[in-house]
Amino acid sequence: MMGRTRGVALGVLLGLVACRKDAEEPPAPTAPPAEQQAPAPKRSTLPSGRAVALASVAPLVASVSPAVVNVEVRLGAPTPGELNELPWGGGLPFDGPPSPFDSPAPFGPPMREGIGSGFIIDAKGLVLTNHHLVEGAEEIQVQLADGRDLEARVLGSDPLTDVAVLQLERPDGAKPLPVVRLGDSDALRVGDWVVAIGNPYGLTSSTSLGILAAKERDIEAGPFDDFLQTDAAINPGNSGGPLFNLKGEVVGINTAIAGQGAGIGFAVPSNLVKSLLPQLEKKGTVTRGWLGLLVQDMTPDLGEALGVPVREGAVVTDVTEETAAARAGVRPDDVIVAADGQPIDSAGALTRLVAQKAPGTELTLALYRDAKKRDVKATLGERPDLEGVAVKAPSVGGSQRPAEHRVGLSLMDMDPALAEAQELPPEGALVTEVAPASMAEHAGLLPGMVVVEVANRPVRGAQDVVTALRKAKPGEAVLLRVALPGGALELHALTVPEE
């Protein structure tokens, strides 16, 4: 199941590249050395009226940096076809452009290599890093801050959260390893100082200081996005490195950047990492709970069309047969607002909560159906592998039947050959055009979608949609159920404009 159905079927992640390339009073914030600062103002401008003491983070960096490591991976020589597909002509996928210090290989086909970061969390030699850095690696070499070079192997990896655990191969009697511990990422507040340490462009032990800019960021990189955002400088090569709080605890694994030099970096929260570690250490993979339904975010227009008194939640668009949700009696158009007493304000929130629970766990869902609230109990199944299915929007052609121009929507009857090729329903109304700044665009409709229901009635062709929209009153929100390439379903509320 994917929490963002649009992301599964049609979404495109733009501008985001992976980085290879406490509830208590927080400790005093830090800043650059005093000699580089402007004179302090005579009066504080803080709302509290208190001045902020600024100190050096040098002691913190000195205490934790020995546990930060440089991770080098080798994938072997690419085929000619693979070489053409690699970004920037070489390196790991998403590994970033080459450093200005790189020199070309003198002869022969280039080896695909990547440099990233990691950190030691256990004296036995466990290292945390990113999955994308070590995926498919033939050799992994880890260099410690004290200059030691150790071989490593992948102990466990989870592509859906981009987390990997490495095991260092240590000779008997080797010197003890420095370690850092994972902190509580939930205790972080926006504005707290954070420190990123890593190896950008292979420049070892580089440190940058910034603040936590946001929490729970969804960058459409995967179904469980819940990133920390920071403005601490992060560049290709920082990938897999730690993000520290001022206690010297790791609160995140640096994973992605929004363009180089943009000052926007993303890290996997430490609490998510801690929940994965037992499985990654024991069996190398992660098993997750699964309800067996597709959901999307609630909107005010959808709330009006569904007749429910809530404006946040996860709207059920489809239920897979013989799954936990189906056995519990969950239906399409239900709006899930809580799970085990925890509020659900979005589709992503439900997806993440379910994924953190083990198969066999009983989950109580609070939901609205036909304006009435009810509870249902579901025993979670095991999440199947839903990744790796490439879906593209169909190219549309043929004769079009315009719907009401006032909503800005053009349609055509579904073509059987197109339906088979794109795994779409054989009947329905294919959206061929959406006018800019129209009500259809406002409703989130896109070319390539297929309207299969309008006002809870099945759609056989474009004329069914045209008729239903013409019957609707001005200002009325008409509920459309649409299918996406690949078979996923969504709900859209299309408001008929006033005359």
C-alpha cells in the first residue's frame, strides 16, 4: 500500500537529490567564534526578553567526530548502456557531481565508486549509513577518523527508509572503536541547533552548524517520508552521516538535499532508525504491518462531498480483497481519523503508523462513514513488496468529448487497448485535458486519469460525467472516483462554479 496514491501513480520528485554527492530546556545555542561576531545589541529582541549565550561547539565536535567514518563503495565496471544512464557520466546514482579534486581514470572502463559517510553505534563494529550508498556494492571500505581502514559488509538494509547497517570486519585484539548513541528525535524543536559531520566530496570530518528548520517533511521520496529538515550545510558525500543535537546524540541520518547550495537538507529521524535496528541486525530486512487499503489526504472539498464533519484524516479510496482492512469491514469513502487513539491527520500519518507495527498486531481504527463515527478492529497482515513498479501517464488521443467548459475538463471514452496497456479500467471517461486555473485543476484532476464513478454512480463513458456535472447545482461539490495508471484509485471533489 502506498499512502500517497498520487505519488504511486503519477507523482514526480523534482529538484530533490539524494546526498551522496528535549522536551526540556535546550542547551545554550552556539555560533561562530566571538571575534567574528558583530557587537551584541544593547537590548534583546527575543520575545522572552532574554539574551542568548553563544558558545563554541568545538568540545562537542571533538567528542563525537572520532565515531564518524568515511564509507567508500565499489560497484564494478558498468556496461556501456549503464554508463550512459549514470548521472554526470559516472559515480553512484544520485551521488552528485564530481568533486573539483577528482581526476579521471587513465585507462580502461571506469569503476563505479561512491564516497559517503556513516557513524559507529556499537563497539562490536556496527555502522549506520544510507541504503542508497551501499546498494549493490561489491566492496565496502570504511576509514576511521584515526586513519584505520577496515573492510565492511552490509548486515541489513531498508530501501524504503534509506537506512543501512554495516558490520566492520575487525582483527582480533584491535583497538576499541569510538561510538556515538542515538538520541530522541521527537524531543527536537524547530529552531534547535544541530551539527552535521561527514565527508562532503571526500573532505573528511567536515562540520557544519545549523538549526532544525522543520519536522515531518514529506519530500515524496517514498511511502514513509518523515524527514527532519535542516539548514546545516550538507553536500554530496554527507550522505549517511550523522546529525547531532547539542548533547552529542545522533538525531538523524543525513540523506537528501534540495539542490546543491540551497541550504535545505533532510535527515531520517533517529527514532525511526531505532525502530528498524532490531530487525536489520537480526534478519537484514524489515517486515511491516499492512492494512490492505489505499488512502489519500482529506480536504475541505472532499469533506463536503462525503458529508463528514471533519477536515483532516485519511480517506479510503480502495480496499484490497482478503486483507486486514477488508476483513475489518473498512470501505471506500471511509475517513480514518485515529488509530489506537492516535490522531490521523493525513494519509501519510496512517501509512507510517501501520508500517511501524508488526504483522499480527490488532489495530483499532476510528472512522467516519456517512457522517457517523464508528470504531473497527483490524489484525494487520504483512506488507508485500509494492515497490519497483514503473507507472507512466498514458498518451491520449482520439476524439474528445468536452465536458462542461465551466469546470475546465475534456474527456473521451476509454479505449480498450489503452486500458490494457496502462492497467486501467476498460470502462470510464479518460481525462484528456485540464484547463489552467479551472475548477478541474483546483480539484487535482490530471490528464491520464480515468473517471470511473461520478456522484457514486458508475461511469461507462464521457457522456456520463458530462450529464452528472450539468445536473449539479452551482456551488455543489461533485464526488469523482478516478483510476490512475497501474490501477490505484483516488477521490476528487469537483465544485461546479456559480453561474
